[in-house]
Amino acid sequence: MDAVSSENLASAPCRAAPAAAELVVAKTTRRLLPFLVACFFVAYLDRVNIGFAALTMNKELGFSPTVYGWGAGVFFFGYCLLEAPSNVILERVGARLWIARIMVSWGIISAAMGLVWNDASFLALRFLLGAAEAGFSPGVILYLTYWLPAPYRARGFGMFLLALPLATAIGAPLSGLVLSTMDGVAGASAWRWLFFIEAAPAILLGVAAYFYLTDKPQDAGWLDPQERNLLQGLLENEKPHDAGKHESLWRMLLDATTVRLGLIYFGVVAALYGLGFWLPQIVSGFGYDPVGAGMVTALPYVCGGVAMALWSRRSDRRGERILHTASAAVLAAAGLAAAAFFKTPLPAIVALTTASVGTLAAMPPFWTLPPALLRGSAAAIGIAMVNSIGNLAGFFGPYLVGWIKETTGEFSYALLALSAAPLISAAMLIAMRRDGGRPKGR
């Protein structure tokens, strides 16, 4: 693995006009990030809202914890299968067209989740939802590398990934409210209304994406000519000499760096979804009604969102990525392990909040690593492959929790088992650092 330092990535243009670079990056961020955060907010909400639907859906349809775990996780089979091809298409046809297509199609299928009637329809629609959404998250990560020079990426990725905690912090109380007020409206169960209502923004934002997004800096009419030239200069300086070289899907799949990064991300994602899909039911087990469960479920993600913003800024300021990711992963493991031993609400929720803080804080510095290590044409496929390998944990984490819960009748054993995943990721990151893979991004 090549050692990568951001002093070699973008220092020359930044030294030439640091104030001007800061201004054009800030203008670009203000233009793109709020819209992309809104899109990812809706994507993540539509992905995990079955966690709240399960509070009444499972009983109505007779789903066991294992069946629900399968349904929560099978999303990621379709998602991972099509991520790399999706990024290749995005690079060829442009981000605005492809992101619009992704959002409209997943919105339609997410609404169809409200029509589920048995195990088979539940599993099939969850698989199709993952296939429809495939490529959105890695596509936006790739898209942001077209616009943000390396020294600014942790903050940019941190702003984009802030949609993860926001989707739960805002979506959890909203979902609890829908479950409490919509039952029986037009003869439909409240959990069905949950899917119908929360799918609509995806379709609307998908249409808006086609008209709002700009594919590349040279096409940005909202930048002055001098700003476009400066931004393109910053980005051109980062391109390797072999940027035009073709990289095959199979070569990237077998690439050691891609696999290593994917396995590290696997551990972080296992904690993210293993906790995220089951947290409403864990909280509900303390005796909260749907509205109360929604409010309590939001708390770990509010804290996680704050930690994500602060930790990504610290990573950019220190110019260090690996230790920032590893230390956050250790905190996630500690929180999950601690939660396994607490049986009363307050200490359990504090431990779960700690796990959420660590998991979410790990993500922005981690996502600076693939663009730094997989540069040029390798980035489009490599970023998608890393995300695909990592998101297989989106099946592993929820299914593991469901299987252990059904086998033992306790969430505590599942949380203890889940804590091993981010701990292994931290160990792999430390090993990577010792091997010389130190992409600092500054």
C-alpha cells in the first residue's frame, strides 16, 4: 500500500492562494452540501424506518425477530450488488441525471413497502429497495471529489454524512408521531402510512436533483470564471499521472487496498445498522410508547451528529485520518459492550449514546481514505467497492442481533457480540498505519 500525504495532494495551489481557495470551496460547499444532505437524509430515513414500522408491523404480520432481521439486512444484498456498476454509470452519464434516477426509483419502491402482506413480499421489496438505492451514497462521495480538494474533504464528507444522525434524530420522533396518530386512517395501519408518507420526499427531491445539481466545476454557472479556474486548478493538481488509465471491476474487487478498506468499513457499518435497526425495539422494551421511544431513540443520534461534526473538523485540522477513525471505532465498541451489562434505562441509554457517538464520528475521517488511496479512474469503482464490502454488514449486523435475540431472548448478548466488529476495524486501522498507509489529507 502506498503511503499518501496531502502535502503532496494539494499543497501547491493552496499555498498560491489560500484565502481564495477557502472562499471558492466555501461557496461550493454552500451550494451543494445542503441539498445533498437533504437527499441523504431521506435515503437513510427510508432505509431504516422499518425499525419503527416493526413496533406494530411485526405483530400484525406475524414476523419473528429472525424474519425481521432478514428483511432489515436483505436490503444490502441488492444495494451491494449494484453499487460499483452504478458508480461507473454515474461517471459516464453525469451525477445529476443518475442521482435523480436513483432517488425517484427508491421513492416509488419505499412507498410500495406500505403494501407488504407477508414474509415473501417483505423480503422482495426490501431487496428491490436496496437495488434501487444502490450507488447513491458512494456516488455522492465520488461526486464530492469532483468538487472538494483533498484538504477539505473530511469536513465535506462530515457534512454529507451528518444526514445519518439527523435522519434518526428527526425521523424517530416523526415516525413515533405517525404511528400514534395515523392508525386506521382510510382503513390502513399506521405502519403502512409511515412508508407512504416518508417515501414522498425522495421522489420530489429526485426530480429537483436533475435541475439543481451541476456535474462538474467547468459547468458551474453559479461560479465566477476566476472561481471555476481556481477550483479546477486545485483539483487538477491532485490528479495522478495515470488518471486516464482504465480500471476493471474485477481488478478493483481483488485489489488488496480496496478489500482492506472494505473490511474496515464492514466493522463500522455492522455497529451502525446492528444498533440502528433495533434501537427502537430496545428502547421500547424499557416501557416507552411509540412517541416516547421516538424521542429517546433520537438522543444518541443528536449526540452522534455533534460528535461527527467536531471530530471531522479536528481530523482536517490535525491532518490525520487513521487514528481519528480507529479511536472512534474503539469508543463505539466500548459503548456497545457497556450497554450489554445495563438493565435499567438511564445507564443503558448513556452506553448506547456512546456507541452511536463512536460509530458516527468514525465515518468522516474514514471516507477520506478511499479517495486518497484509490485515485484516478480507480476511485469511481474503488469507492463503490469499499462501500459495497462494508455495507454487507448492513445484513450481518441486523441479522446477528435478530438471531441472538430470538435464540436467547435478550438483546444484551447481541450487543456484546456486535461490539467486536468496530474493535476489529480499529485493530486493522492500526495495522494499516504500521504498514505505512498514512493518508493524512492535509
